[in-house]
Amino acid sequence: MLQRDPKQRASLEQIEGHSWLQGVDPSPASRSLLPLTSHKRVSEEEHEIILQAMMCGNIADRDTIQEALEADRYNHITATYFLLAERMLREKQEKQGHRLSLVYNLAKEVQSR
């Protein structure tokens, strides 16, 4: 994979077939919302939580954060924003997945009776 000459690099099929990746789901569906590329993909409530966390952490004031996001800059402000937003979304997805698995397990148990 780490070859300068593209002709010598492993193909995607070879990479996916490698023993290190066995049992790993390579489908894009498993990555749904991540990585985050726009602050507009975050709800207003989540946006406000992230702004508060950044202001409490003395990263920047609200106006500076908003300005950096609207200008689509990539600096320490937007990097911090996106890292916090991705973490929040990942935790939300994990909770939803856990909730769905509980419902699925309950349904299986009821069906088996």
C-alpha cells in the first residue's frame, strides 16, 4: 500500500482480502455520518452543545467559531469543532445501535417462546 509507484500498490480487493481485515465490515453504510465535513449536518441542539464546550474550554468565542465555520476554514477552531461533533454523533449512533439490538434480542426471545 505504501508504494510510491501506483502500479506496485495493492488493489482495494487485495486490501479488503488481507487477513488483518477479515471480519471487518468495509461497507460505507457502517460509517454513515463520519467523517463530518460540514457543520450544517449537526442539529441546532448539538451545535449549541459543541459551542458551549468550546467556549468553556477557552478555544474561542461564539462569533469566532461561527465565522470560522461559515468561512469553511480549517484551523484549530474548526478542527476542534469537527472532532467534538464527530464524537457526539458516534456516541449517538452507538446508543441507537445498542437500543436496536435490545429490541432485536427481545423480539427473538418472544418469537422463540
